[in-house]
Amino acid sequence: GASHVLALTDRDDVLSFGCGSDGRLGHGNEKDQHEPKVIEAVRGLRVVSIAAGEQHSMIRTIEGTVLSFGLAANGRLGHGDEKNQYEPKVIKALRGVRVVAIAAGGHHSMVLTDEGAVLSFGQGGCGQLGHRDSMHQHVPKVIEALRGVRVVAIAAGGEHSMVLTDRGNVLSFGYTWSGRLGHGHPLRGTIPEVALLEPTVIEALRGVRVKAIAAGEQHSMVLSDEGTVLSFGEGRQGQLGHGDCATMYVP
């Protein structure tokens, strides 16, 4: 996450450390942890994946149950309110849904079901939820624009999101600034386009079969089936790996 870390052991224990504000470490308080500490509240659960957002965290069990904790502002925890959670709490709205992947962004969250559907929740001000609007979402909601498309991977960035389909296509949505969505320069004439409200195929990647995706705060990366890595977005700290600090508007 931005200032905390989650770790998953081969014995299904989840450990957390770093900043404890808002309960993001899951230990029932807001204390910072300078060393990894087991989250007792999930001891005994068969945890298979973890996700650390900017100020919140998520856990997924082998049964497909999702728990979240930390800062609840804008509904990013999916519990239908904005009450911070200091220990992992099951997202009841996902009961009966088998989740196979989770993603925690800066202020929003995403889950992927075993049927290839994507649900998102949290802050939606820049369109990062993909619901064709800029509304916040306090409980998981299916991204209707992706119905009929089988998604196999998801990634949540600072204020943008990406999904990967079973055909190797990548779609992105959310805040367009600095090229993090990969659709080219965000300026059309003299009016800046700052939000893409629904998943849109990255045309520059057509013909490239992508098998993995990752979203940072202001940049993105994809991995092709040939082992090639492409990056795009903000590059001022060299995070794109191109040997300079240039922003890239396409992969």
C-alpha cells in the first residue's frame, strides 16, 4: 500500500506492518507496526490472496469470501457505509458470489468473480469504477459495460483501473491525466479530457497478447505472452523504465 504492507505465508497467516492509521493493519487499533505481525482476526481462515490499497486492505479466502478493513471513506470497504474497520470484516454484499481475484486501489476496490464478472466500489469521481458515472459506490456493483466479456485479471491504481480479458485485450478507465490509461494524449483541441467513465480497449495494444497487468498510482504496466513488458503513464521518477523521466501516453 502507500504506507503499509501485507504478507501472506504458506501456512495461510496474514501479517501486516507499517502505518496503522484507520485500522488498515487489521489489529483492532491504529498503532503503527515496525515489524510484521500476524492478524489474529483471520487466523484459521484459508487465505489465498491479499491486497493493500492506499489506506485500506483486502483479504480473499479459498472459498471466495472477501474481507476488508481500514479507511472506509467513499465506500471503498464495500460494507455499505463509511465506518472505518479496525479488523477484517466480511463483505456481506458478496455472499453467494465466488470471488477469484481482488484489487485495492488508492480510494476504490475491485473484485473478479469465477464467471469473469467485475464488481467495483469506493470513490468514483474520476470514473475509476467503470459505471459510466462519477458517483461513489458503497457496496460492490457489477460493471455493466463488461457484461459479455470474460475478464481474467483486474488492477486498481491510484485513480484508474484496468481489466484483462480472456482474449488478451486490456481495457482501462478512470483518470486520464499523464497517460496512465494508455489511450494517447488526453487533450482534444483545447479542452482536457480528465475522466474515462467506462472500460475502453487500449487500441495501442491490439495485436499484443497480454497475460498480466499492473496499475500504480499514476502509471501502468502490461506483460505480453512473449515476456515483453510495456509501461505507460507518469514517468517523472523513472518509474516507466525507459531511461528517462518522460511521460508516455501509449504503451
